[in-house]
Amino acid sequence: MKKFLSMIAAVALLLAHTACTNEEEDYRTYSVAVQLLAPEVTDIPIEGITVTATGQTGTALNAITNQQGIAEFMLPEDIYIFTASHKISADGTTYTVNYKHQQTIAKQDFASNNTLNISIAPVLSKGGSQVILKEIYVGGCPKDDGSGNYQYDKYVVIYNNSSQVANIRNFCISNAGPYNAHTSINNYVDGQLVYADQGYTPAYAYMFYMTKDLVMQPYSSATIALTGAIDHTITYANSVDLSNADYVCYDPEDFWNTNYHPTPSANIPSDNYMLASKFCLANQNATSWSMIGPGIFIFSTADKEPLAYTQDETNRHYMPGKENNAVYAGAKIPNEWILDAVDIWGADYVGTSLPRFSAQLESGHIYMTNKLGYSIYRNVDREATEALPENEGKLIYNYSLGTTDYQGAESTDLSGIDAEASLANGAHIIYMDTNNSMNDFHQRAVASLKR
């Protein structure tokens, strides 16, 4: 009996050993190293990206890339789809970078202790601009005694609309010609904008450029004084204080009218002065940012030196019928350099206004009533902003600083979020960026610098 039981035990042990061996074979894993190749548009490290390996049998495993962009897996046999996605920013533009690769993992492909190496090339899709125009204040305000309006206090606010640090070489700002939207007919022939399909937009008359890189932290703003980087409220209470602007368009060698361009506040470092490149004989002594209906855009010349590029006669544009007339000259700015553009139409001239940007850059326009201290302010992307987990309890609602437009209709931020109050409360705001100013902006009753 004991001998019989011993035989049964031996058979059971053998079966158990066989089952264990088969089980080990069935669940044997193999070393796979997936390398994500870096996009050519940036030198941003590709460390810390989650790579997912999804098998046909339902297996889904994640691994994180190291400094070399390599994610390491131990995978059982199966057919896998490897995927990864992240966002990067280069020269002010945000890109979504996607990776996708299918690979069969099979025993016969592995020798002892071998690792299967897979490289996946990136596929980029261009998203919205990383740095955008958040606010434009150019219409002036009433003088305190009601005797007229004051217009030497123009500014714009730019904003890093992303979670990554922005580092932009050769940042520039200019206006599309002509200065006012209601005279845009001067750039039309047979009903067509003459440069609409030429791949460029002319910077009209002049542009200003930074002499150092523009660096902006995530979800941060920077104020650029277009004219008068001083405290204008000392003279007119309805105006704004630009003495603490981050940057100022100031180049007295080209523009010396001190009404428009007084010596900037000592609070602004001289290396934050944006210098001018002037290529038009009109308005010799002062810049002419329209207070009625400007077309303002920001751009980066990337590796091109801004002054040399815009002074090169081969890059010159003239309004139709005004060829070689320096009064009507502009510089051709390739559309791929343009970060953001806003076409503003004066409320009193809507019927005669025409677009100054191609539809690829700006498919709409926003109306402005000037002389009342209003600004053009960007709307909040409510869904994207509320989706940020760090915003819990920090968003302020019931926004009430909208106005009426030229037809008497409401012009306001339909998100209901008070962006400036929320930013002051520590929230991160993501603004609308659809390349249609009619959707992306509204008219704000009080310039944000006045709070």
C-alpha cells in the first residue's frame, strides 16, 4: 500500500512539475526596448513620456521613457500596438506628438537574454499657438474733464497658453496694412486680398523686435507698451499705468515723438526695449497703431535676424498700384512665422471694412468701440480650463465686464469665467484659440491693467 501511495505521489509530483514548466513557458516574458525618436522641430528632452503596449489578448502595460527616450518592457508573446502622445512647443507653436507602432512579440525572435529594440518615428500635428495675444488696448479713453480723448497709452498683453515654458527667438510685433480695417480695400484687386494665397502677410510700415529671447512661464502674461511706458493715470485717471510694463516698443532713432514715445519708466530694463525696423517713409516720427481698427500680429523670425530680414529689399511688399513707393511699403512675413493675429474692425466703419489676414491665420474679426477705455480681451476655453485639476476651487465665475457691440448686442465672454480674477486667485487659464477673433475675443469695459 505504501509503495502504491509512493507511486501516486511520484506521478503527482511529475505532473505538477510538468504543469509548472508549461505554465512558465506560457507566461515567459521577453525584453523589449521602445525608443521614441525626437521631433526635428525641437531639442526638448523626450524623457518621462508614458508608452503603452496594448496586446490583442487584452494585455496593456505602461513604461516611462528615460533620458534617451527609451521605455523598457517585459512582455509575453502577443501582437502589440505601442502608442505614446505628448505636447511640445517650439518657437511659440504648440505641437501634439504622436507615436504608433505594431509589433509581434514571438519566442522565435529572441535568443537567450536578447532584447528586441524598436524605434518609433514621431508624427506631429500643429495645434494652437503657445504664445497668444490676450488683450489689445489701443482705442484710448475719455479725458477726465470730458474735453476729448487720450490715445498715447496703447498696450497689448501676450500670454503663454500652455503648461510648458515658452522660449521664443526673435519675437516681433507689427500690424497688417493698412492701419485701419475700413481702408483695407487698398490691398484688394478684383475683390481679392492680393497676398491671401502668397504664403506671407506684410508687416506694414514698421515692426518691433526683441533683442533677446522671450521666455514665459506656463500660464503667464507679459505686457508690451506699444506707446508710452509711463504711468498715464497721473495725467488722466481713466487711463492705465504702463510704468511696470514688461516690454516697451521704444527706438528713438526711428520714432522720436515724445508724446507717443516718452522715455520709459525706470522700472523697465533697457534690454527689454523692443527696437524698430522701419521700412516705410510715412509717419516719420511716431508709430501709428490704429486707435480705430488695427490688425495686430505677433511672430518669430526664428533663426533669421529680424532687422536684416525686414530691411532686405527682396522681402519688400507694396500695396497694389504703389510699387516702389516707400510710403506704401511692408515686409513679407511668412505665415508659418506668425504666432497669432487679430483683425479689429472699428464699430463705426463695419460696412466698409475688409479682412487683412488670410483665412488660414484669421477667419473672423472683432468689433471695437474706441475712446471709451475698452479693450479687446480673449475668451476663456471653459472646458479646457475646468479640466485642469489644479484649478479646483480657484475659478471665479459670473463675469460681468462685457459691453455691447456696434449693433447693441452683448459682447462678453460666454464661458462666464472671470479670467483676471481667477488668475489672481491662483488658477491657470486656457484661452480660446480658434483663429477666429469673433469667437475668440470680446470687448471688455475696463482694461485689465486697471483691475
